[in-house]
Amino acid sequence: MTVSRNVSRNVLVCQNKTCRKQNAAKVLAAFQAHLIMDVTIIASGCLGQCGNGPIVLVLPDKVWYARVHPDEVHTVVEHHFRQGQPVQAMLYRKKRQG
């Protein structure tokens, strides 16, 4: 999947209780430390993926990153935002029912 590099995006970093226990505040700070054109970093409430946190949602791409560590943020910035390629190894994938 390739994402457009010329669209405004929002990066939501969950700051709810469970994600905060897993260093979500440091993940948020790591994103805020990068200057990414046309990207707004948002400290969000619960994104409903507590067992996969810290969770990061990129909109409008609808790309979810699970169990993000602060030292991985640079990889997301370089690949997703600068090269237009989501980081496949970090993606949250819902398990299919059935």
C-alpha cells in the first residue's frame, strides 16, 4: 500500500490509561519532536485497542500502528510520511472472525 504524500494527516496517539502505562506519553513526545509537513500530532483518548498499545492511528490513511515504542517513531516518520510507505511490520491487523 502506498499513501499520498501530499495530503494533510492527523496522527492520533492514544493517551488513555492502558497505553500510558506502556510509554504512550514518550511515543507522543517522539512524534512531536519530528517536524512533519502537513501532519498534526494529536494526544487522543482511547482508540479501543488497549491490548495493542501504545496504539497510533494515521488519518485519513486509516493506518493503525500497534505496540509502538518511542524509538520506532523515527521509522514511521521516514517510511510512512516521507516515503509514502506504511511500515508493514508495525501495522495492527485485526483478526478475522469465523
